[in-house]
Amino acid sequence: SLGAPVLLLFAAAATGNRALAIGAFVAALWIVGSFYYWLGWPLTAKAALMLVAGVVLAVLCVATGFRRPDFDAGTAVAAPTALARGLIVISAVAVGGLAAQSITTNEAIISSGRQIFLALAPVDPRSLIQGDYMQLNFAVPPQVRRSEAARDTAGRRWAVANLDDRHVATIERISGEALNATAHSQIVLPMRLRQGRWIVGTDAWFFREGTASKWEAARFGIFRVGSNGTALLVGMADKDLAEIK
């Protein structure tokens, strides 16, 4: 579906129809934005597709006659030196490498990390910019909330949670220092306090606008936890731990 507005965009740009080009550009952005919610592909595949799309768009720019403005000696600036060009290339490669590493690491956690369920008490606000989402409030036992470590909210916190036979996590204690699980039925989760709510990983679950009713049954957050302690929210489950799709 992205092909039609992109073709129209370049046809309008080539013929000088600015209004039509702007309309086609907005339509293309809308389609790319909806692609973000397509959960059938991993992030690495989406990143690769976006990279290929960028290359195709660059080729189309050249093929349709896109050129820089005519040279004006009065406003010209000195061309970047070889060192500056080299630093730009190195910076671009470094940024791309770090992004690729982060995506690959998260994909590995999502595919093979330890799966747990964490009880939550969601509310369902709406953001005019972000669309529909659930603001998450994870279940922390009252005695843990009243503990000295929980009251001291400065900095990052770690929670030790017990896992039952269904892999439902119940937070046992919170500490300001890194903790170690002492049994296979325990797991350590990074936590932080945000606006009076204890957060694991993220404080919101975004979904496609207009599908809020489907997520009203959510009672648990589904997490994948990596060996490095990173916890990623990958889904929502109902009261019977069935994933909501």
C-alpha cells in the first residue's frame, strides 16, 4: 500500500504539483506509521525494510531529476575537509552499529528470554498525540511499598520476585543495590518509581486506536527477561494467563 502514494509523490514532484506532492507525502507517512503496529515482523526485519526503502527513495530522487540549487558564490560555504567527512562517516557507522546491537539484543531477549507474568492494575487513558494506550500500574505488595528501600526512591531499584508454577511473579522485596536470585523459582527485576507507580520496563502498553475494548480484559503483563536482567514487555494476558491478540 505504500507504493501508490510514493509513486504519486514522485510524479507530483516531477511535474511541480506541490499540493499533490504534500498530500502524497502525508499519506506515505501515515502508512509508515501504521507499519509500526504490525507485530508480525521482528524489529530487525522492519529496520532492514526501512533501510531498503531509504535506498530506493534516494535512487528515485536522482532518477526523477532532483538536484541541488544552482551554485551561488555569495552564499557558498567551504566544502568540508577530508577529516570532517571521515568523522561524519564514522559517526554514522557508530550510530547505526549501536542501534543494530540494541535491536539484536532485544530481539534475542524477546525470542529466548525467560517468560514471566506480572499482575497489573491498568487504566486506559487516551493521548491526543500517541493515540490509545494503557497506563500500567504493576502490583507491588503493601508491605513491600512500605519498606525502607521502597520509600527511598532515589536511583534505580531491583526487586526479587517469587515465581509460582504458572510463572506468575510476586514481588518479595525491593533493594537499592543489585540483588541475586537465590532459587530457580525467583527472578530479579529492575524497577523505578514514576509518578507514584512502580514500573518494570515501561509504564504504558500502546495499541492500535479503536481496539481499546479488546485490552480491557488484561490482568497480567507478559515479560521476557534476559540473562542481563533486562525485562521487556511483550504482551498482555487475561485472568487465565491467555495472551490477548
